[in-house]
Amino acid sequence: MPSAEINGLTIGYEDHGTGPALVLVHGHPFDRTMWQPQIDRFSATHRVVAPDLRGYGTTTVVPGITPLSTFAEDLAALLDHLGIEEFVLAGLSMGGQIAMECLRLFPGRIRGLVLADTFPAAETEEGKAGRRALADRLVREGMKGYADEVLDRMVAPYNAHAAAHVHRMMCATDPEGAAAALRGRAERPDYTSVLSSASVPALVVVGRDDTYTPVADAEAMHALLPHSTLVVVERAAHLPNLERPEDFDAALGAFLGSLVRPS
């Protein structure tokens, strides 16, 4: 598995295929393997890059606080290292918020934006306190108890085929890395104006039974984005790309096909 020395980190990543670049940004508390179905499917037509974020997977853990801007800067530096200037950017949950931060910081590099099971609002005061408390708990207790508690919200109980992989990713995540991300997300900005002023084509995807980011949140993002399509994946919760990969890939494939430039 390749890695790169960037921004004082060792960043692990997948880089498969040739053609237009598709960059996949995982959520919390996962790693790049959450995108394996999409790596397998789209590397036949695209150059698919899926990194482990700072503090996750095989990438260096940096305790403390990791703002979304730091994740975005790491991503930009990795793509510079790989010689990729323009790309379609897809993010799920926290990865979607990182994608919004990328849109804020370097919109000219993004050819298309995919926001899955995410939302643009800044954190509430109650939410900030909750994220900080959870960060402290993960450092104190480790990941397994949390993973056990949230598994049925991450993956709908009727999608047991995806549950073992998701639980394994959560349990394998370094608590310090997860905690740093939680503390950073507590301080995230509101991305509403970033989305409403976006000129890039966008795809909004959500699982019908997602309770973290309900369909109403996706509909609101779709209304904000001037050039967007909304797809609701039936019989899926927070991780439709793993729970219903055929349906998720059909939506993503149609979106990527719409971005092909005339010869």
C-alpha cells in the first residue's frame, strides 16, 4: 500500500486506475477501506484516490485538535504530490464536511462535488459539548464501547452484510486521532454560503433511513446548491456506499458520466 511523507505525516492512500481523478474522503471513525466498493468499480474509468485522513487508518496520529481546514490542507498536499490538479471530490459524513472545506479553500480544483450523508451547518453549543465529551471518552475508554453503541445507526440492522467491516474499522481507529477530529469538528464553520455560491456540479446522496443526517438535511443541501442532483438510497442508513453499493455506484456513475467533456 503506498504512502507519502507530507506535512510532517506519513499518509497512507489508495491510487488506482487512469483517467479523470476521483478523490474519496472517508468519514469518522473509519478509514479508506470504507470506499473499497467504489475503488473497485470506478478504477476502470477513473484515477481513484482514497487517503487515510490524519489520525485514521495508516496515517500518522496527531493528538489534540484537528480542524477541518487541516484535513483539507493535507488532502491538497497529497494531490499535489500525486500530480493531480483537478478532480471530482466525494466525501461522506465528516468527509463531506471536509469536502465543503476544500470547496471553500480551493474551489478551482474541484470539477464535481459529491456530498453523502452530511450537512453544512456549524455545530450548536450543545453539539460542541457533546463532541468534546465524546472525544474525552474515546481517549479514556477506547473505541469498542462507542462502536458497539452506534453500529446500528451507522449501518441499518437489515444490512448485516456491511456491519462487520464497519465495526472493524471503528474499533481499529486510534482513539487519539478520532478525538482530535471530534474536537476539530466541534469548531467547524457554517458552509451554507459556500454551497449556495458554488458553481460546480454536485451530487447529494443520502440513505433513506439515516438518523445522523436525515433526508431533510440532504434536501436542504440540494436546495442550496445551484447545480445539484439529489439521490435517496432506499434501505440504507448512514453508509449507503457500503450498505447498498450497487445503488450508490449507479448514482455516482451517472454523475461522473454527466461531467465528461465533449471531445
